[in-house]
Amino acid sequence: MSTDILHTLMKPNAPQLFADDCETLHRVWKELLEKTTLPDNTTSTDDRVLERIRELDNRIRYSEDRVVSRLAYIQLTRMLAALRKKIQDDRRHGLLVGKRSQRDVTIAIDIYLRATGKANRAEVSKFTSLGNRWTALAGRYPLLLVTFTDVAERIMYVRSYRFRFLYHLHL
């Protein structure tokens, strides 16, 4: 990452900020994962799966804390990947009959919409795009999202910057 981009995206006191907030961040991340990670050995339409989806959707929609919101978007990316895996398993075991023409991601979004009682696919698509962007920015270290500036926040919400921005991150 070039130095100019780094200074624009990272707070100047990032190491100290992370050190000061590390325990709180870890607690918040752990709680988010406990409440929103899909349970093992369940089907894609199990009530517990639907409850976890609703919990995460609420964290995304109603969080007043930017870091919690950023972490929730990353968890959304992880959750949808886990849900697609469950859908694949359900197909293999014959639990999703008549849905062969639909892609796993389409079924995952349908389940998300059903769990949340929403009908707006475009909104879920927006959420998943934001989740993918935050995941790309955070890489393997989601707790470091606390060190990013408001500029990084604004970039996540502006589509035209997305590909150029992510391209430069990996230079």
C-alpha cells in the first residue's frame, strides 16, 4: 500500500488507539461471533440459523458504533459463506428439492430475506457489497478496523472508488 493511501486511511495514532481499545474490541468481536455464527449440524432453514441472521441484520441496521457496524459487515460476509456451504450440504442430502436452477447465493439471499421479513434484494446486495469491501480492507485482522479513518468509511459507500481503491491496496 502506498504511503499516501496509508496516511489517508489509517489514523495517525493507530498503534496506540488499537492498544487502548484491544480488550474492548476483542470482547465486542467475540460477542458478535457468539450471537451470529451459524450453528453447526443444522440445515440452512433451521430456526437457529434464521435467528442468527436476524441478529446480524439488526446489528448492521441499528448499530450506532462504527466499529461494531464494520465488524458486523465482515461477519455478514462470513455468515453468507457459511450459509452457502449449508445450502450445498442441503442440496446433497436432498433437502432443497426443486431449486437446482437457482445458484446457492440466490438461495442464501432468499433465506436472509425470509429470516428478516424483508423483500428488498437490492438492500441485501448493498449489505453484501459493503461486507465484501470491509473484509477486503481488513484482510485477516478485522479488529484493526478501529484504526481506519472516516475517509475509509466514505470510500466503502462510494461504488465508483471500489475497484480502484482495492486495486491500490494490493500493490
